[in-house]
Amino acid sequence: MMSFWDLSTGETAANTGTEYEVPSGNIEPIPAGSSVLAMIDEIKWDRKPSGEEFISARWTVLAPDEYKNRKVFHKLWVTDADPSAKDETAAKNKRDKARKMLAAIDANAGGKLTAKQGIPSTDDLVMALTNKPMVCTIMVWSMPDTRNGGMMHGNWVSAVASKASKDIHIAEAKPLPSGASGMGSGSRDDFGAGSSGGYRAPVTDDEIPF
């Protein structure tokens, strides 16, 4: 039976001692163009307050060690149109890309979802896609921080590949916009777009692939 003080890591909060500072999340994003070993540890159907439905996934980085346990959030508009898309054509293109991404993730995880017809349930997504390591190409989004000024940055997943077919490497970090406040790995509701050469900011939601 778990104790109240047990942590999800298997450790206990009772050993914290007399000093503790809550992590601020002000960490530099993983450099754009990096390839990391990662797995989905949470995935579900979710919806915006306005009712549009999408798949929400959370990746945990497994390697390299310098970014181990970093979280990257991933939104997949595979059914409903993203309300932020500028027009119907952009929304359809975004949905097609999201479905291809989901199919590629599934192929690397064993192909259980695409093997059967119909829209997968949250249970189907969890059973088929969680805890399946694969290589993810990581990019950086950038957007104005309307609350605190400056810019916010985070990571998004631009590509997936088999862990046997692609090497893990960290790209050279590119300078972020001046006055920026690093926001870790995807605290934003949607994701910005980057390029292998660095960030590109600001971006519109139509430019966000997933």
C-alpha cells in the first residue's frame, strides 16, 4: 500500500529535508533539429472549451541523458477542424498531416490502430501507443508572452522514426530572441513552428503542422 508521502518516481517526499524550491520551468528548449529517443506516456481524447475534439499526447524523452525526462506535448487534430486554422483548406491539410503523424507513431508502436477500422478510443490509444520508444525530431516554437512580455519558447514533435533507423543527436543550439523567457517543452496550448536552422517567430496557428 502506498504511503501518502510516496512519489511517482518511487522515492519519498519524507526525505526532502528542510529546503525545497518548486521547479520554475524556465529552462531552454531542446535545440531545433535534434533527434531524441522518446515515448508517449500519456495520451487521450480531449476537447477545447468550444467543443472541438483532438488527441492530446505527452512524450517523455528517454535519451540523451542531458534531456532525460523532459516532456513534450503533442496535439493531433485528426477529426475536428482546428478552429485556429485560417480557412477550411488549411484545416483539412492540418488534419491530413495529423492523421499521417498518428499512423506513423502507430507503425513504430506495432501497427495495432491502423489494423482495425473506426476511430480509436482513448483506451485504444493508451494500449497501442504508450511506452513505445521511437526517435522524435524536435523543433522549437516561439510566440510573444502576452502576460510577462518578451517571448515564450517550447518544443514540438515534427517527425517520428524507428529507433533502429535514426541516430540520436542534439543539434547546435541557435540563439533565441532577445528578452525571451524559456518555457521548457511545450507549456503552450498549441505549438509553434521551427526549422532545422532554428526558430521562426512569431508563427500563426496555420503554420503549426500538428
